[in-house]
Amino acid sequence: MSNTRPVSPLPDPPPRRSNARDWLPSRRALLWILLAFVAGLVVFAMVWSRDDDGFYRAGPAAPGANGPDYAPLPSPLPAGESDASGMERPLPQGETPGDQREQPRLVEAPRPPAVIAPEPAPAPTPDASAITQPEPIAGRTPAPRYPPQALRRGERGTVVVRADVGPDGVPTSVSLASGSGSRLLDRAALDAVRRWRFRPAQVNGQPTVGTVTVPIEFNPG
């Protein structure tokens, strides 16, 4: 029986560290780059020597050594006159513009006469005969109810009620124009007139608001 030993695996080689020299070209590559650069210089020198005569040659000089011809300037104008550009020449010392020409004067145009608008005509005053007052409608004026307590006390009197009537003939508000001295009788009169219906007041045949006073008498007898 032979003795066998297990063979241990070899350890992995350590990773190689990158060095800046690995990125640099070799000497042979540098030699080829240098030869290409020198060949380029030789070609450029040959081209330069062929085009030396016409390279960056300036164009012929512009003719007319005496300079361009310009139109002569116009002769100066007399003092106080203006040229074609509208600018006036200065006047000599001691000379006024009136010595050369007459100065324009401002002429005021006459003002037009003021127009007065006619006053509006006053509104026509309605005829007094065409104005009517509200009137109670017969059969639509229920009599006030006599309060039992005032009746037992024998209270009596006349209550005058003021009623504001609208165009539809319905009272819009009622108030006491003259009382009877009894709260019960006054309240009964006001409650009764609120239920009344009236012919509305009219102006020129048109219904309108109006006010009327209505006396109501309370007499237990």
C-alpha cells in the first residue's frame, strides 16, 4: 500500500500593479513619430520655397497718386440768410435780423362767438283737477271689531287712521292720526283699516301712491 499525499494547489500570483511606464510608447514607436515629424517639416519647406514669389503678395497700388477728386464746397452765404439745409448763418456783431428781412408776426384769429345752449323746458305741472286721492271701496271695508273689554268698560270715541295706499289699492302702512284715548279702540281701528281696499290715487289717469285719513267711530249705545 503506497502512501499518497494530497497536492496543495499553487497560490494565485499577486495582481500586477499598473505603472506609468506601461502607458508610455516604446522606443521604436517614438522613433517612427520623430521620423514622421521630420518628413512633414521637409514637405512644408519645399512648398514654401516654390510659392515664395507669390505668397502673401500685396495687390497693385491704387491709381491716382494725387488723391480723389471732390466737388468744391459752396460759397458762403450773406449774413442772416439760410442755406439749403435750413441752418441760418450767424449775423455780424451789431446787426439785427430786422436789417435783413421782416420778422413774422403772430396774428390772433378772432374767437368764435360762444354758443349758449337753450335751457330745457320745465316739466309740465299736472293739473290739480287731474289728481285724485285714494277712496275706500264699498263692500271691501269690514267694520272694526269692538273690543269686549272696552265694551264692558263703556269706552267710546273716534279714531282717525292715516293710511298710505299703493297703486294697487292695498295699504302699505297705517298709523294713528288722532287717537280716541283708548288703546283698545285705537288698535281695533288700525287692524280694521289694514284689511281695507281702496281705489288708488291717480295723476293724469295713471294710478299712483297716495295717503288718506279715515275716521272710525266707536259707540256702544
